[in-house]
Amino acid sequence: MWVYFLMLAPALVGALAPPTARPRLTFALAIYFLALLTFMGLRYEVGPDWSGYLNIFSVVKFDSTYRSGEILFTELNRISDFLGFYVYGVTFVCTLLFLTGVFAFAVTTPQPWLALAMVLPYLGFVVGMSGIRQAAAIGVCYIVLARWERSSLALKLGALAVAAGFHNSAVLLLPLILFSNKRHLLLKIALTVVLSLVIVHAGADSDTAAGYNRRYFDRNVQSSGAFAHVLLSAFPGAIYLLLRNKFAQSGFERQVVTIGAIMAIASLPLTFVSSTGADRFALFFSYLQLWTFPCLVYIYQKDRQLLQASLAVLAIAIFAIYFIFGMMVFAYVPYKNILL
């Protein structure tokens, strides 16, 4: 457990620094990125899904006819096998995509270190070091979300298609594209319908699509702590909506954040219908944690130190709850790295 806390510590310390109106990728953040990439991307036998991805790699390796709706993830396994990187290559690339997206979004906020400190305890260490398909999809989406207002419709749809190539659940982010602004609404609706049909057709007859249907709906596999996991995004989403005028006055209002907040809050009751499905869906809205908390500190400058200390304590509490009381914590300890 302590090795994870040591990796979180730099973000916690950096979170106490004053926010800035012109955030950027600093040398210290770049070093931290490389440290996390080494820690998360070069791990082995870590995470409850490790054996599952090892099995997928073996199936792809020995069955050239294997077909999956998540075609990019399947091909990544084939390429890694061809290059001799084994399953480690798959894990590393997925982690690289994930961290690139998270850092790209974090450095658009007034306090990137605080943003990272809020998402690493669960989204980073728990999800990013287990569910590598969805982690890669989240990373791709966040790369575009970081430049959302400056990205073209084609780039947004392209990124969503790439993300869905790693994890089909990314298609659920289509409302962000449809409603983030009213320009070219009919064109966006037409293109998103076409993209949806292509993704659905690609995975309709695959084991992936059938597996998700059985897991999320037919059997409704329960996700332990799903409500709390969704709350991690719904809580900052609620803060943003309640203080939206304050955010707007300070120049921190974003339509994509507003839509994400509404969808994250709407995911809370869905945990009683399909807890695992709602849990996985809400993970995409973790950017609400990245955005809301750093902006909140910037807006309330007079209470900055109290807010930063409180949020640092909250991040530690989230970390401690999972790594002390989490049912699957045994899959993360002891930590193993291929360099060691």
C-alpha cells in the first residue's frame, strides 16, 4: 500500500501550491508523468483484471481468426506479440494513452497538481492499473476534451471512434458531441448516428458485445461500491452546477462540463439498475474532478489554503478507503514491476 501512497505524495504536495491563471506543462509535471508511466505501465501481475487480459492476449496470439468489437485493442495485442513485447507492451501503451489524456486535461486547469491528486487514488491506481481497455479509451477522450472548444467535429468523432476501438462504452459520450453547442446540429446528429451504427455493427456479433450484454444487463453483475464510485464524479458535478454562475464569472464555465455534470448525476440512480454498467459509464466523467476542484480553489482565493488542505485530505481519504477496506486490494499488493 505504501508504494502507492508514495506515488501519490508528489501530487498532494504540489496541490498545496497557489493556482495560476496560465497553467502549463512544467518540467516537474513531465518528470511526474514519466514516473507514473514507469510505475503503472511496467507493472505485472497487478490488478484484478491482469489474468483476464493475459487470457485475451493468449487468445489473440494463438487464434488468428479471433474477432472483437474492440478492434484497436485486439490489434494492439497482435502488434505487441509480433514485436515480442508480450502482454507488457499492451499494458504500457494503454497506460501511456491514459496518462497522456489525464495530464493533457489537468494542465488546462488552474492547479494541475491538485487535479491529479483528486483522480489518482481511484481513477489512476484502481482503474488505470486494472481495466486497461477503458483506461485507454478514457485517455483518448480526455486528449480531445482538453482542447474541446478548439477541436473540429471531425476530430471529436474520430477520437470517439478510436476510444470505442479500445472500449465500446466510449460511444456513450456521443451526447457531449451532440449538445456541447448548437452549431451544425443536424449534421452532428447524422454523423453520430452513422458512427453509432458502425460501432454497433462492428461489435454486434463479437464475444465482446455479447459479454457486456450478459455482464451488465442479463446477469446484472454487481459492482461493489458502484454508488460511491459514481459519486466521485457526481459530487464535483453537483458543485459545478450549484456554483455555475461563479464559475462563469471567473471564466471557468464549459458546456462540456455542464453536460458531463448532468450525466454523472443521472448515473447515480442507474447504479440500482445496472451497477457495473453505471460504474463504468461514470468513469468517463472523472474529468469533473479534474476541472471542478482546481477551479474552485482559484475562485475562492481568500479560502485557498483551507480548500486545498481539505481537498488533499479528501484525496487521502479516498485512497485510504480503497487501499485499506477495498475488497480487491489484494490484487494490487504486493506491487510488482518488470524492471525489478
